[in-house]
Amino acid sequence: MSTSPKEKRVVAVVGATGRQGGGLVRSIAADRDGDFTVRAVTRDAGSPRAKELAGLGAEVVAADLDDPASVEAAFTGAYGAFCVTAAQEHPPERETAHAATMAAAARAAGVAHVVWSTFEDTRTFVAPGDERMPVLPGGYLVPHYDAKGAADAEFDAASTTFLRTAFYWENFFDGGPHRGEDGVLTLALPLGSARLPGIAVADIGRCAHAILRRPELAGKTVSVTGENLTGAELAAAFAEFLGEPVRFQDVPASVLPAELGNMFRFTQDFEAAYAGARDPAAVRDLHPGLLTFRQWLAETPERTFR
């Protein structure tokens, strides 16, 4: 007796050609026997990255977060949706507006399970007048955190998993160890003795995929990390990987642009709440293939840090 193939449910992925969304598209596409098929949502369906995703078997559709009707059309017929905003491209107010557009589109399209990529709103941790973190234009402390945290309220709490992410280890491609005047490799970060939650960006997509497989996580907050490491521990891992000493140098947050400086101040001053909410063991239960920092380094060409 023959059986008909299982009908797969559609997951619409916003930002499909970006880092987080691209990781989710690839994770679903690689899971040939899984429950989902993936709809890659992007502004330019004809771009080389979009064509690459189509080659993996993704359905590619065009939508613009400044065009609500196009987003609703992209979500129509989908069981799940992954929603993310691009902090590098837009001011925080526009991030919040884009989040509202996606939330409204998901409601209108009847999406059963939304995964919203978000962060803590740091303003809820800092008392008015606290001088540790200077207030930035618009009343933000860490704009790319705060705009996402503020937008949480736009999403339907019962059908949304709030996926709080962490520092991308890929940021070390531009800000990794550098050789000091004495010739010694130095990892300079304003961390003090605090732990920095970090993760391989592809693992964010894989975690989102795992969340979509678990409808009971709708309405929950899931905070992810690969490892929570101090600056000294990060430097030691780099030294092991590169085969030469790497020292950690704690630097003042004030040496960084204001937003990044405040981000590291938040990491230090609210470590118990920030790193404490991100338990690698719990994340590994969700996604058993979660990479440690050393495993991520091993997958990275050494020349990247030379």
C-alpha cells in the first residue's frame, strides 16, 4: 500500500539573505525529511543571494517592510514566520515600525507561530538619572537592543516566541585580536571580568528552526548563547587556535562609539540578568548541535584573524 507524502507547512523567513534569516533558510532547506518548507522573503528576489537560496529549494518572494501589503502577502498561507529587523540599515524608530508591520501582517495572515528575533530593552534595567550609561538621542541607551525590546509589545504574546539573541562571534572578523606594538596579539574589549554571551550566527537560525518544531514554545521567551565567556577565556581560546599567545586587554567603554560602549556597559553592569538569562546547557537541549566558541573557531579560516 502506498502512502501519500506528508504535506509540509510553510515557514516565511524575513531577512532571508541576511545572517539570521539565511541561517534559518539553510537549516530548513537541509532538513529534507522535516515538517517545513521555506519561503525566503527578501526585498530583491533577483539578487545573487536570493538565487542561491532558490537553488537550495527555497521559495523566494519579494516583500518590503515599508510596504505592509507586500509583507502580508508574503505571510499568507504560512504556518510560521521568522521576523527580524536590520539594525545596521535603519534608525531604531524604523526598526520598531518594521516590527509592527510584521506583527500586523502575521495576525492578518493567520500565522500560527511567529519567532521574533529580539533583545532586552536596556532602559528597563537602568534607573532614571543613572550615570553609568549615557542617554543617547531618542532616549535610547543601546538603540539596537531597545528598539527591538520595545517592539515586543507589537506581537501577539500567545503565538510568538521571543528569541533573544547574543553577540555574534562573527563580529570578531572585524574586531578580533590585533598585534600590539610589542608584537603580541591582543584582544581588547570593555568587559572587565564579565562574561559575554556569544553565538555563531548560523546557530541562531538553527535555534529558530528548533523553536518552530515546538509549538509549545509559542508565548515563551527563549534566550540563546553558544557560550558565556570572559575576555580572558576568549583570549585563551584564540591563543589555542592561533598557536601563539593572545592577551586580553580590558579597555574603557568610552573608547567605543556610544552605542557599542553602552552595550558593553550593560553586559558588565547587568551580567546577572543578561548572561544569567542565557544558559548554554538549556540552548543545547533545544539545539544539540550548538557550537562552542572553540568549535566555531575550528570552522573558521585561521587567516581571518591574522
